[in-house]
Amino acid sequence: MLIVLYFLLILRVGRCTDDLIFETKTVGVGDDVTLKCPRPKSLNQETLFWIRLVSGNFPEVLGGTYSFDYNYVNKTPRFTAKQEPGTFLVVISKTQRSDTGGYYCVKVDQLHMIFLKTTFLRVKGPEPDITAIIQDPPSDPLHPGDSVTLQCSVFTDSDNKTCPADHSVFWFRAGSNETHPSVVYARGNSGDECERSREALAPQKCVYSFSKNVDSSDAGTYYCAVATCGEILFGDGAKLNIEGNCIF
């Protein structure tokens, strides 16, 4: 995000705006969207560019053209920048949530940069219906050879469900000597673990369990992760301390 703000400051300081147009657009995931910029004709050899700034990425030039009529088309798998009468437009095909950001149409005349239009594009997708993920750590001390069951309670607002598919549950373990967490168990949602409260507007509760016999190498923090709506949501984790094994 700092890169985006820094770049914006570089562009804005000492530059001009020529009746700058600002707009916002909201589209759904998978929609096609067309952004248009005025292309006034000029006797000078001016150039126009569409630049996009997406949080976490470097600025990206989507295409360029001249102020006079020019038939060249800038085309990539999802972006097409081209002229139409009096306009310079960019078409984004099959929008993704990662396309959310600022889109700037800029005119360059020799050493002068002029902002013609700014569009903030928001790509809205299904929102997770999960309201909480709760993990309860084991209350009794563990020894090598003991059996332990970890539970993860997932609360969902099924009345506001917008994702077509059910969620999937994964268990990750972060050990003391491991750089990255490792997947130890995965399962889909069969619906057998879920119960619906009789109270009106109460969330649905699904309880997922993971059992195993532990040894000293199983010490660590176990995280329940739920994949839904293209996102992964994590619980707070449950720490397993096995006597005779130290965790730092």
C-alpha cells in the first residue's frame, strides 16, 4: 500500500489536471467492465495511458495511444486498451477481486503529465458466512502415547449464505522447529457435524474433530482453518504441550 501512495505522490506533485473526472464503479466477480477516458484531438503529438494501482503491487500500464486517430490495440489475456471515437478505453474481462484498485487515464504532452480521469473500481464477490471460529485446547496434560481430540467450532449465518459451495476444514500444525505450518488433516463439510439452533436468527454451529495418539514430536500449536468463498479463515490455535518436551 505504501508503494501505491508513494507513486501517487510522485504523479501528483507538480502535475496538472485538465477537468479531471472522478468516478467509482462496483461490479461482480466475473463481470466484464469498460473504463472510458475522453480523447480530445490535438495538433500536438500527445500520448494517453491507462495506469492501474492495486494495493500491494507496482503500478501497471494497461495500454497507451495517441490523441489523434490510431488503430493500434493493446491486448493481453484480460485487458484490452483501444481507441473509439473521441475516447480511449480499457476493457477488463472476467474481473477478479484482485482487480479492485485505482485506474488512471493520463495524458502526456512532452514533459507535462495531465490527469484526465480517475476511476476507483471495486470488484465485489461472495462474502464468507462464517461469524466465528472457536478452538478449545486440551485441559489435561499430555504424555507420549496419549490420545487427544482437538475440536473446532465453526459458527455460520446460513440465512446470509452467498457461496454456492460448502466450506472445507483443514488442520495445520506449527511446531517449534518448523519454519512453515504443515497440513496434518483435511476434510470437507458433509453437514453431519452441524446443528441449527431453534432460536430465531441464531447461527448454525458445526463442530469438527481431529484425533490422534501423540508423541513428543507432535508438540506445537494446531490451527483450524476453514476455506470458503475463495478465502481461508483461521482459528486462534490450540497449543499441545507434551510433558517431557519443551516448546519455545
